[in-house]
Amino acid sequence: MILQLLASTLRVSTPLIFAALGGMFSERSGVINIALEGLMLIGAFGAAVGAYVTHSPWLGSAAGMSAGLLLAALYGLFVIRWRANQIVAGTAINMLALGLTPFLCKILYDVTGQTPAIPLADRFQAAPLYLSWIMVALCWLWLKYTRGGLWVSFAGEHPEALDAAGIRVNRVRWAAVLASGALAGMGGASLSVFLASSFSRNMTAGRGFIALAALIFGKWKPLPTALACLLFGFAEAVQIRLQGVSLWGGKPIPVQFIQILPYLVTILVLAGFVGRSRPPKALGTPFLRA
Amino acid sequence: MIRKLLQPILAVVLGLALGLGVTWLAGENPLHVFIILAKGAFGSSYDFGMTLFYSTPLIFTGLSVAVAFHAGLFNIGAEGQLTLGALAAAAVGAVWPGLWSPLAPVVAGLAALLAGVLWGAIPGWLRARRGSHEVINTIMLNFVAAGLASYVALYLLKNPASQNPETRPIGTSYLIHQFAIFGGAPVSLALSLALLAAILVWVFLWRTVLGFELRAVGQSESAARAAGIDPGRIRIIAMCLAGGLAGLVGVGEVLGNAGKFRVGFSPEYGFIGIAVALLGRNHPAGVVVAALLFGALHKGAAALDLETERVTQELSLVLQALILLSVSADGLWSWLSRRAPKPIEAQA
């Protein structure tokens, strides 16, 4: 029972970890990313179609990551190039993905609800789970020990200093936003090709926002963020486990209270009631060379 | 003035052109799709009634986002505020079904207003007194509201006569007048209330001291502070107002249409409200016009599933997203031109 719960926690945390790492790149570089939800959703769709067509979960994931990358490029075009408001553009990207996926599904398969089921042999068994933790380690090392990692942090904390050092701030931000699209796309892929067996309408169901919450809860750092994903994944696993289970008096346990826990915790952390989480200084501020 | 009007119009044209271009890629005739959209939205008095029915909540959420915006705040939380507003109205009507007629809808309406105000006050207070950003807080509170509402609808006030997740019906004395001229479309007094709210918001923002203070905080916090205004207090008030406006969505949905709270009744009214406010340049009159446009898109697209081979009603989301994107880049141009150094002039 406990082991089962832990295994299930690890599984359902996987999409969250990928997406949260994606959000981390974007936000550490100074670009708010509330579009994670939409990037995940389009990634889940691309991966499901890719895996179904190619019979390979790996090629499917590549398709999902490309889909996330493309949508992130559109986001970058508006917020970096045209300095559109990041919250407005992020909302628009989420709406776009929500509308575009059933639309494309109808064109490809003549149904709006979901893509055809991917056979078990063409799906992941556990690879994304391991990969997500390898990514956590890689991201941590990269941010801490490489020049590129330093650039990303400076783009988000002191863009003027980075610019003075001769590095183009907006190029760094472009790279970070594209990376966030690919990673969020992989998060979506691990939903549709690993946890489920096809894409279904709005299948992310708020997971992009949970990933964002985990990012804030984890203070925009790789390892704490991944642990926050585990915590929120645990909440989801418990909730799945308790669904339909009745407690004393034969009454079903209201899972809604477990469902809202990650969101409540995030509000409390951000307000400084439990620890304190501080966003990068230049988060949300477009960079304009003087 | 002309430029101010021209930019949103261009954004709409661009968004529509891009969206219809997508239908062309799907193998449909874009003109055909456009005609279906227009017919679906305005083809008969019933169709136009449904357009007005969808526009009504968008007026409320658009005003909600606009009021917060004038105070320099982003209300992404209209979705949660309207959910709890509708829930509160339904709860009052379900718990006291026997309340007398003229009083009943007023009480339920006030409950919707109050629930929205409370749900807006939380991020307002958190921003003003704890310094945490309202965008994240309102996003999180949307999910909390959805969880609470589904708990109430599934456990506390469950409708025993239905398999759907919804509360039991409110008393008949709560139902508000529906206009008869729309062939049965549920256009109710809520539309009048929405238009009244738009006028009141205009009066408040541009004809009262508090409204002036609110806009002052939105334009320059330091200047407002120097003038003796407490920005924190203004932000809390602005979020309360924004929440209350969104909460009033419950009046049309519960008292004017469904007669109960249905989980998931809102097709993202709160998020479309952001687009409505932006397209309407955060002016109440602009909000009303933009709400009508987005309501028409939503209603018009409903016919696409049946009347075309390959295009689905989700096209309305795509169109709305593309219009929002076009207007967002554009909202920035005007922001930049306002920020450009120029002599201080009198407030419009």
C-alpha cells in the first residue's frame, strides 16, 4: 500500500518536474511563464500523435517537445520581440492551446475528444521518470557551474550588468523561453505517452499551474522545485487512491480538500507565512537596451 | 482618439484573419466559416439572444479586470470569483427556498456580490500587506474556488434528482425576469444589471475622489503616495470591487438561467474577461462592445460542429486567443507612447 503510493507519487510527479524545470529556465531569465499549461497541453497532443504514427515513444516525445518549442517561440516572439505583457500573452497562449488541440484532433482523426489509443508496446514504461530526475541534476549543475547558467541568472536578476558584460540579454531570454517550451512539451509527453495512452481534451487539467506553484514553492531552484513537485504529486496520488473509498459511516472522503492543498500552500509560501519565496528581480520586465 | 479606436479594431481584424486562415489550412472555405459564425450569432432573435446571454458575464468579468487594471493590478482571478459568486447565489436559493419574491433575488444577488468581494479581497490584502503578487495568488485561488465549489455541489447541497455535479434547485421566487423578445433565449435582467454596472464603474472611476485615487495609484504609486494616498488601501478596495463585479456573473447564470449552480458552467468567462478588458481599452463602454464581440464569437462558433466538415466550435477559443495576442502587442505600443517623456498634461 505505502510502496504503491510512493510509486504512484513518482509517476504522477514526472510531468510536473519536466514542466517546472521548463518554467524555471524562463522565469530565472526574467520571463514570466504562466503559459506552461498551454505548452504542456500542446506537447501532450504532439507526443500522442507522434507516438501513434511512428510507433515509438521516443519519436513521439520529440514531436511533443517540438510542439512545445514552436508554441514557446510564438510566446517569445510576442513577449521578447514585441514586449507584449507577459501575463496577457501567457493567458492567450493557454487559450490557444486549449482551442487548437481539439481543432487539430478533429482534422486528423475526425473526433474532438481524444486521439486514438497508443498500444502498450509503443508507450513508455518508466523512462521519463528516470529522465526527469537526470534532468533535475543536469539543470542544477548547468545553472551552478556553467557560464550559460550564470547568464540566465543574470538576465533575470541584473540584466543591465549582463548587457554591460557584452551579452545580449534578449538572446539569453530567447534560449531560456525555447528551452521552457521543449521541457514543458516533454512534461506533456509524459502525460499522454507515459501516464495515459492517448491525448484527451484539456488533459493537463491545471498541471501547468501546479508546476508553476511548485516552482514558486521551490524558490526557483532545481532540487527544491523537484521536491515540491514530489509533494504535489503525492497529494495527487493520495487523491487518486482515496477516490471512491469510503470512510466511517460509508461516506466518501471529499478529495477536493487534498486537491486544493498545493494551491493553498503556494499562497502561504509566497506571502511569507511559511518560509519565504522571492522571485528573480527582473521577472516580468522586458529588457530594452538604453 | 481615432488611433485609440483604430488599434483594437485592427487587432480584431488581424486575429479573425489569422483564425480564419487556420480554417483555410484545415480545408474549409474561410468565407463560409465566417458566414456561419455571423449567422450563428445574429441570424435570428433567438441567436442574438444567446449572443447577449454569453456577453452578459463577459461584461462583468471585463469590468472586473478593467477596474483592477486601473489600480495597476492584474486580476487573473475573475474565474474563481465568479465561481464562488454563482455558488453563493445558488446556496442562498437552495437553503431558503421560501423567501418572498421581490426580496429573494436581491438577497441572492447580494450573496453573489459579497462572495466575489471576499474572494477578491484575499489577493488584494496579500498584495497590499504581504507584498505577494496578485497574479500568482489569483491563479491559485481559482483552483481553490473550483475545489470548494465542487465540494459543495457534490456533498453539501447535492442535487438528488440529477447525475450531474450541481446543487439542488433554488426556490422559484428567486428566478428573475427573462425578456420575451428573444425567442426563449435566457436573456434576463442580469443584462440590464451588467449595463448598469458599466455605467457605475465609469462614474466611479472618472467622477469620484476614490476612483481618481485608484487611477492615481495605477499610474504612479510614488506620486500617489506623495499625494497622501495609501496605495495598499486602494489596492484592497480595487480587488474587492473587481471580485464583486465578477461575482455578479452568478446573477445571470443562477437566477436568470440555470436555477442552480452547475460545476463547470463557465466556458472560461474569467479568462476571456482579460481579453475583453484589453480589447475595450479598460473603458466601460469599450468593455461592453468587446463583450458583445466575444459573446458573438462564442455563440456563432457553436454551429460550426454541425455546419462544417472539419471545423469545430473550439475555433472560438482560437479566435479569442489570436485577438488577445494581437491586442496584447498593441496594448504595449500605447503603453510605450504614454511612457514616452512628454509634458505633463491634465488628466482626461
